[in-house]
Amino acid sequence: MKLQRKFMLKRVPEYLTDIVPETIKYFFTNQDNNLIMFVENESLNVFGKTKANGKLKIISKEEFEKNKSVKIGRIVNFVRFNVPINDDNIAKVDIYTGEHSGLKTVSVKIEEQNYDKFIIPKWFGEEITFNAEYKKFNLSHANLKEIIK
């Protein structure tokens, strides 16, 4: 089983410009705090997903737009770069835009048995894995100024 660790991004890796980014938008709805996410990348792979009751369902762009009418909180926007950091791990570098502009995070999923052995790259910053303010739901309910008070 893989566990996620999340960090602030100390500095952007030099080779990030060689990676095709994904543009991601998400929000929650008032229907059981359902997460609705939409992803686009330069290859024109476009998909949306909804996660309710622990079940993932792929949705169309039209469904994504329709669900905005029942959203709670804000729409969170960011660009994601999937950065290989070793044979086993890919770092997800998220550069936020809009109301969260300036926020830069990096997360990595690590096999449970390697969780404490993971060597943190120098370009990772402070660990925020257990900081509730940076969870998806909380980001959708506060802008960056409210988060970093």
C-alpha cells in the first residue's frame, strides 16, 4: 500500500520545463462533500472525475460544468507536473493559480514499508503532510491569505 507525503516546494526543479503539465480544477459539492475534479493536458487527454462514498467515477466536461451549480466553497486551480524522482516514485508538483497563486506544493506516494526511509530531495521544502490547512477540502474553503495568516 502506498502512503502520501506532502511538502511545500522549496524550489522548482530545473528540468520541470521538459515535463508536459496537466491543468487541474476541483471543487466540492454539497452532496456528501463530493469531490469533483477536471484534468487537461497538452496531449488533449481530458477527463473529469467525481469521488463520492469512496467510489471514483469518470465524468465529462459537461458534467463537470453542470456540477458547478451545487459547489460549496471555491474552485481550486493548479498546474501539475509529474516528476520522476527515482525508480519507484513520482513527485506531483502543484503550482496553484487564482486565489491560491503563490502556493507551490509537492507530494509523493511511497510504499508503506519505505515511508520512513524515503530520502527527501533538496528541492522539497517543509513537510505539510499532516497540516490540515493544505488538504483539498480546506483549500477549497479559503484563499491563500487566509491559509498563511
